[in-house]
Amino acid sequence: MRLLNPGPRQLAYTLDGPAGAPVVMFSNSLGTRLSSWEAQAEALSGRFRVLRYDSRGHGMSGLFGVDEPGRRGEGYTLAQLGGDVLDLLDALDIETVDFCGISMGGLTGLWLAIHAEHRLRRLVVANSAARIGSAGAWTERAELVLVEGMASVAAGAAGRWFTPDFIARAPATVARLIEGLRTCERRGYAACCLALAEADLRSEIAAITVPTLLMAGAQDPVTTVEHGRMMHEHISGASYVELPASHLSNIEAETAFNRHLLRFLDS
Ligand SMILES: O=C(O)CC1=CCC(=O)O1
């Protein structure tokens, strides 16, 4: 694990793989961290350089000021989440990447494709939407974790992230991710909820020209297949697949996810 700008505005990242190989960058969902891409990093290793990072407020990345006195309950913005990606690429002297994000990370990828398309070769958006949830629900969730702590959202997360079948089949994996959510910094998590409360790219995604692969989970209750199909209709030339999974499809359906990802990266 390496740190860009060690301190309250640090970004934690890993960069693995052969020097000179094309870089594939991964962006995590709300309440997870760069370790959630383990299966993809392994599948790509050898042929690609894999750049993973913890979104601000998550994992080993900093809180970017939301812990400062008087700033309780302040949010990040989607532009800041996208700006962190550009800062990291600039610092590492990486001109272009294939970008793969899930959920909040997918929304970050859509923002980059709209505002910094020259930095993306290809875009993969998994289990995401141009507008995730509603402003009211995200504001409520931010308030809930600030007042009651992360246990209040960790309790119901398995049912949002995975199918009952996967929860029964892979209890240790599910427990590890839920523990990661429970120990997520509440102020960072809340600030990302507030970024999601504001983020709405529905009127902008038609401008995307970066080659795009959209992946949805057939049983995802959060970002549904309807959200995936809506993006597919609006992003010209995009490919769209549905995976046998709920929300964290890169974990629940890692084989199918990796197959589609690699096929797209090789196209
Ligand atoms: O509600 C959840 O935990 C799922 C989710 C919504 C946005 C995101 O990144 O994860």
C-alpha cells in the first residue's frame, strides 16, 4: 500500500504488474475499499498494471477535512471523487487508463468519461446508475451513521450487497466485507453519502464517447437492471451484460465479471 500526499488528504493505492503494461484502474463502492478488487487484480496480473485506490473517506485514504471542527456532516462531491482519480494519475505520471468502477466507483467513472475523457481508454461501469437512490435517502443515511455509527448500516448490508444464495455459500467472504463496512470511518462514509445525494448525471451521459461496458447484477436491488438498461440506451455504442449476482457482482460473480472485463479490455 502506498500513499499519495501522506496526511489528512492522502490517497491510499496499490500499483502492481509489469512496467510498461497498460494500466487498469479500479474504483470501489461505498463502504468497501481497494481490497474488494482482489479477484480482478489476480485475473489481470501479468498482462496489465493494476491500479487500485481507496476512495476518499474510505480504507487508508484520508478524510479530506470532514473531521475538522465545525465541518461535521459536510459532504464530498462527485467532482472531488473524480478529481482524486486525476490527481493520482498525474502524480504517477499515467496519461490514460482503462477505468473500472462499481456503484459509487462506477458513477465516478461516468463523471470522468464526461469531464476528462482524454484520460480514459475504456470505461467499465458495474452495478451503477447515472443517479443512485434519492437525495432524501442519502441524507438520512449520512445522518444515521453520524448519530448512531456504522453498525446501523452494517446490519442490513449483506442483503443489499449479496443474494441469499451467496450469503449461504460464502459466509466468510460476506463477513469480511461487512466487517470492513462496520469499521469504515463514519465521517468519510457520510460524506460519500452526501456526494451521492447530489450526484445526478442522467442528462449528461449521452455525451459519453469513451468505449463503455456496462454490467448489471440480475438480482441487484440497489442499482437495478433497469438502471443498467437506461445507461445502455443513452451511451452510444456501449455494451451491456447482466450477471448472476446482486450488488457486489465483482465478488459474487467474479468468474463471469472477469470474463466480460477481460474480453472488453482485449477488444
Ligand atoms: O447501499 C449500499 O450499500 C450500496 C451502494 C450504493 C452506492 C454504493 O456505492 O454502494
